[in-house]
Amino acid sequence: MFGVVAAGSVLEDPLEQASILQSTRSIDLQKSIGQDVATATTTSTTPMDAASLSKLDLVELTKGEEEQFLAEHNYYRCMHGAPALKWHPGMAASAATWGKSCCGSGLKHSKSYSETPSSGENLAAGSATIRGAVEQWYEEVSDCKHFPGCEKGEEGKVVGHFTAMVWKSTKLLGCARNAKGWKGYPLYICRYAEDAPNMGGRYEANVFKASVSSKDCGRDPAPGPATGPATGPAPSPALGPAPGPAPGPEVNKAKVSCGNHEAATCGGCPHEHGSAWCNGECHWTQTQTCEPQPDM
């Protein structure tokens, strides 16, 4: 299994928080992609016709896939003492619309916190299964510095995908999948709302250490491989819920949207992460700087 993920993480300073949000984790992508592509090309002996190929681009989920997204999330939420989520068709439709064209050449988060309902967002790419994508988000639990809260990861590692999944006060879930949405590989998008997760100052009241056994949450404690062979670059930088400014007088209001986070100026968007963090009202220039969009 291999993947790249990025998500929201706890911090009092929204700019520092945004920097953790879009951090990237990659595991030998080129090697993994080569292995997976080779495997894929040897398992299919019948060429697909145009109609079959076009179906791979569809992002509509079956009822069973919707239930699987819910089941995977609610399994982990059960372990961490959070109530089960309910499916929100509107959020799923919005995620599907974004997933149709957002990430063909690179992962890019939507302005989900500005939507109705305001939502956190996780992205993943490359996993062969829904379970695999959700599991990769959850694996960040091992990097949490402390509980309750998990505001920060050990050595600056990303934990925002995990905290978004188990945020206790969140009630709604809506997800989508585009079979070839990220550089020709599967793209997964999940939105979390009411309340939107990863909000500064509220982590300790919403993110808890696992206290219920896997078996008591409805899963065999020793399951087989959850993800199966990945079909391509696994979870791409999932822009974990890019929390808006955390409530409280200590938060300075940001002035520009960088895409999935905010900064005082476009120059403050990248936080040493380059063009991937320069979106929204800003754009990445040929001189490797983040500047306001020409029409701004």
C-alpha cells in the first residue's frame, strides 16, 4: 500500500494550522506505481470498449458504496467514542461535482468550509478500495502527540485526516469517488459537517483516544489486508478539513484565500510547500512565488 495524504491538524495559529493541513506523506510512489501498473496490465486480457472506459469516469456511488463509506467511518468513530455519522446526499453531490475535474494533474482542495453546510474535507488518491482510502486517513492516529485533542502530530507529522474522521460533534458525512480522478488513478473525497471538524480551540472536546475494542465496534480484530493492492499513487494530499480561523480573540483574521486555507497575504500561503498551497485568490508564478491572481 502506498499513498499521499494531507489533512487538517490542530493549532492555535490558523496559518500554522494551514501549514500542517496540507503537509504531504508519500511512500516510495514511483516504485509503488511501477509495481501496481505492472500488476494491472497482467490481470486484464480483454481490451475495454469505449463505453466501459467512460463508466470509469463516473463519480456516482451505489447505495452499497455509500453505506461502505459510512460503515468505515463509523467503525473508527465507535472505537474513539464518537457517535455514528449520517449520510448527507447534498454533501455527497457537492463532493462529486468537485471530484469530476479538481485533481486531474494534482490534488487540490475545495473551499468546503464556505459551503452550506460548512464542511471539512479529506482527499485521498490511488487506493484500490474505499476501505483502503479511509484506513490510510485513520493511520495518522499513530502520530498523535497526546489525547484528548491530538492537536499536533509527532515531529510535525500530519494528523488532520484522522481528527476529521473521529471529531465527536460532527454529525454528517458525504463522499464521492472518481475512478480516474487523480492522474488516472482513483480519487476519494469525503466531507464532514455539523459541526465541521478541526476547529482551533475545540480539539480536546472532540478527539479522544481509542477506548472501545475493534470487536465491540463490529469488526473482526484480525481482518485480512484492508486495502488490497493499490491501483496507483495512493491517497493524494487530501486537504483535510482546512479549518477556517479558529474561534477566539487570539486568532488574527486572514485576508486572502489560499485555496483550502487562509493567510494574511498570498506570500504567506505556501509555508515552504510550494505551488500546492498557492490556490484560491493566489497563483504560483514562474519565478516560484505565490502572488495575487492577475484579476485581483
